[in-house]
Amino acid sequence: MSISFTAQTYPASARPLSFDESLCMGCNRCVNICQVDILLPNATAGKPPIVCYPGECYYCGSCVMACPVPGAIRLRHPLMNETKFVPVKKP
Ligand code: SF4
Ligand code: SF4
């Protein structure tokens, strides 16, 4: 039996946030709450904010929690942060 995996080519740390344009209403609550000012309002009203400094994100999740529309903004954690630690089974 063989198992194959695929992976996206870009590093997660370079694209920490993604927006669903069909859900985001451009309220900019996420922009205002970010403590390191990664986001800028979109010049077009009603459109998702612009991620200006993705490398500065420290994945606090405040922007996602501030969003009033579930699914409009998603945080993509770096792979090493997605690791699930499980207890070691002793023989
Ligand atoms: S996760 Fe935190 S640091 Fe990153 S964009 Fe959202 S509010 Fe800013
Ligand atoms: S992602 Fe959410 S908080 Fe940010 S502008 Fe869109 S609707 Fe508002």
C-alpha cells in the first residue's frame, strides 16, 4: 500500500490570513484590532482588507475573534504550530 501527500508550495508564514470575499463585508474590525497593524482597509468599500505585512503576524487570532461574520477571515497557522502532541504509549 502506498500513501501520497501533496502540499502547497508557499510557506504558511507568508500568507497567515485568507478572506472569503463572498462573506466579508469590509467592516474593518479585524484591521482595527490587530495590535501590529498588519492589515489595511481596502480602498474599495465592502472588500476584504489588504494584508500588508504578513511576516509580522504572530497568530494571536484577535482578528478572527473580532470578525462578526463566521468564515469571512481565516488564520492559517504555520505547519509547526499545527502539530498535535499525543501521549507516548508505554509498552
Ligand atoms: S492573528 Fe493577530 S497579529 Fe495576526 S493579523 Fe490577526 S490580529 Fe494581527
Ligand atoms: S474579515 Fe470580518 S472583520 Fe474583517 S473586514 Fe471582513 S467582515 Fe469585517
